Amino acid sequence: LQDASAKLKSGSAAAAGPATCGAEIKYCSTFVCLESHGYQANIKYKGNPGASPEECCDALCLRFECNNTHGVPKDREKLAGATHAACCALKCSWHNCIGPWTEDKTKNDVVPQEGDDLNKVCCQPSCASVTCDRAKGMLVDPKKATKPAGDESYCCLTTCKAFQGSCTTNRAVPTSRLNWILGGKDNKGGEVGAADCCDDTCQKIKDEACDEGWAYIPALHSLVIADLPAGKTGCCQRTCAAYTCSEGWTANPAHATYHWRNGSESEIAEPDDEMCCTRTCKLHNCNRSAGFFTSIDPQKLAKKAATDQECCDQSCSLQPEDQCSSIGLSDIEPRNATPYRNDPGHKSCCEPQLCKTLRASKQKLDPLDGSACNGKDTIASCHQYMAAFPDADKDILVPCVWNATLSFCIVSNNKTSGCERESQEQNKTS
């Protein structure tokens, strides 16, 4: 009977002959194949004797047992099939996730259907799928590229730039720290924490930033201390009180707090002589043509520069015309080229009358001693020279004379002291 049933299920006609007495033959036409149990009716089996799903139905892939690496995909569950190739497909555990995807172990036993995007079915997005916004201070973290995706704070590296605008009052992120990475190393090798990203601004430390002689500059209030090469001193500007005037200048007390130019506090500038100091008589240009000379008096030179009368020494031309003649002396010429030193006896302006005569007939000699007359072996040559002996600020002029007895040129006894060795006019020419 089983053989006959098998033949009938395969399409052969039912065998004719007497039925077994007392036994009722059931046929597949009355059997119900349930898909919910993994079976499907097949019209070809209707005339076959049978009363079980195995005899009357086609088994669906839903009932097929694949090997460990395979499973029945949903789109094949209702296919009639009895082979591994027809019913089975690889599980997700055998799929390699690529691109912005990474393994999802909870999907290892999932069996993809025909045409599925295997990454979407078998994998989960990785951190490589997360956009790290550099403008917000977030950088790609290569170490997390294959980690399951999270938010930016998990998948990306956070730099100090992310804290711009969120530091506490009067603090900011220095430019030099914008690229510091939280958890990384700072410029001294220490680990960077969120608290390390911000630093004080000039406004924060204005009351303690400036040393004596320096002034806080309000315009620099937003500068960050860590960005200033000079540190907190960079918030300040040296004032005139801390400036040393150059030679020929003296401090101007009225400008002690100045750290700007042209009287405008917006023109911040490094102090200099023009800003902080006043010219002294040492820098005054005395008018020589008007009879004034640069003074040699230290006290006068240190005075605040003003007029020729206040800063300069006068020439002899500004003294009374009879200053020398009234005491039996001659003027040293030219008078406007001879400085008046207000000395006793008017030595700076006057000299003995004979001095001019001697200079007119004699030549200057070196060295300044009596040997100037030696070696002159003729009367003519002897009378052309004179000797000059230093005597304080003037010379003693002595003519050379010929001793007829000795036939020798010697120094005369006719000494004239208080002579200018050269006239001012000669000095001026030379």
C-alpha cells in the first residue's frame, strides 16, 4: 500500500482492484496542507491515497534545516524545496561590514533576503558615519572609526576650540590652545582637561597686571594672557614715569602718566623722548652769528631749553667795546668768534697788546718749549720764529733772537704772557 501511495503521489493512477474488506482508503484530496506547519498543497497529489503531510503535501523551506553557517531567509520560507541550495543562504555572521559600518553581534543569526543591502541588514553604523565638525572644535578620531556610532562627543576628538564662547566671565580660549585635544598633551607634556582650555583675559587681571610705571590699556581687555609673549605685562603699556630720558633731555613731570601720543589716549605708543621729556640747553643750537656759544656750564646745560640768552654763553662782541682797552689790553679778534667766560681780568676776551705784534711777525712752533729757537743758523731764519710756553689756558710767547757773540739763535728775555697762541680768526680758518 505504501508503494502504491508513493506511486500515486508521483503521478501514477490509483490501482484498480477490489478494496480490502473493511478498510477505508483515504485520499490526499481530503487532506489539508497547513502552511503554518511548513507544508503546501500540490494539486498533483489530489488523487493519491494518503493522510499525512508527507504523503499529500510539498514541504516548504521553512521546515528545512540548514547547516550552522546558513539559514532560511524570509523570502524563501514559503518556497517548496528540499535542498540546501534552494532553501538556505549565509547568515550575517559571515558578512564583512565595510565603509561606515561595523559588526552588530545581535544580528549574527539574521539571514539576508535576496537583494538586501547586506551592510544595512547585518551591520550597524560606525563612528566613521559621524561627521566631526572642525568649525566646532571636533576632529576625526581614527581609533574609533570601527566603533559603533554614538554622538560627536563619543566618536570625535574634542579640542579646546569647542569651548570658545563658553569660558567663564573674563576668560577665553587662547589661540595657542585652540588645537589642544582633551585627553591629549599640552605644550608642557601634561594631560589636557576641559579646565585647561580657558585662560584669563586682560580684563580679568587688570588690577594686578601692571608694575609700577606701567598703565593698564582698556583697549586690550579681550586679549588672552597665554597669547601674550610678555604674559600679563602685555596688558600694560610703559608710561613716561618708567622711561629714562636720553642725554640732552630731562623728564617732563606733567607727562609722567602718558603712554600715548599727541594727547590722544587712542594713540597708544612706546614712550620716547618727544613724548616724555623736555629738551635741555644741551640740545639748544646757539646762534653764533648773533654772538652766542654753546655753554660749558653744566648747570646751565641741564636747564630746560629756551632762548640763546638762557642757554648759551655770550661772545666778547656782546661785552662793552672798551672792556679790554680800559685795562690796557687788546681785544682778541674777531670778538664775535671769541667766547666770553666771565673770568677775572677778562682773559677770555683780552690779551696783551704785544701778542698781536708777535703773531703777525712770527710763526707757530712745535714743540711748545724753548728748543723752537735752536737750529736756526742764520739771523734771517732766527727772526722768523718764536717759542711758545704753555701757561694755563693761554701761552707765553717769546721771540727768537740772534746772539751775535755766540752766533746762535736763542730765546729772548722779552716774554709776553697771556697770549692766544693762534688768533680766533686763524682757528676759524684752520
